[in-house]
Amino acid sequence: MSSEMTIHASGNRAVIGEMLAADAGAITDAVRRKIAEFRQPSPAPPAFSPVLPPVDPVDQIKRLAELRDAGILSGSEFETKKQELLGRM
């Protein structure tokens, strides 16, 4: 028994004629499975973890000293951070 299949996609229409009904059913099932797979949410991408270049503690202490001299950091804030950075060396 022959059958005809009409496919509608993106506003277009395609007609496939003269095919066996069993083949039309198999094609229809395959297309429906692919559509169902496509509609399932994709797994979340891996979290972005930037790799930062190592920071030279001496350079960082110099920058903190500039902030202290500009009045942005207090003397005690500067000393606390400086001791922390020196402890990493």
C-alpha cells in the first residue's frame, strides 16, 4: 500500500509521494524522536573559572602603599594586608 507524506517546516511544505505506508510511519517516528531530543534542555555549560596570573606580593604591597599614601587605606589596613602578603612569600 503506497502513501504520501507532507512535511511542513519553517513555513515551507514538501510532499513525498509513492512511499510504503510502513516507511512513512518509520520516518514519522524518527522525526518525532529527533524533535523530542531537540526540545530537551541541554546540560549546563561548565562553570567559567578564569585562571589569573600570579600576583607578585611585592608589587601588590607597592600598590597598597600608594592607596595608603592617597588616603584611601588607613595605616592599619595597609599593615594588615602587608603582613598577609608577606606571609605568602
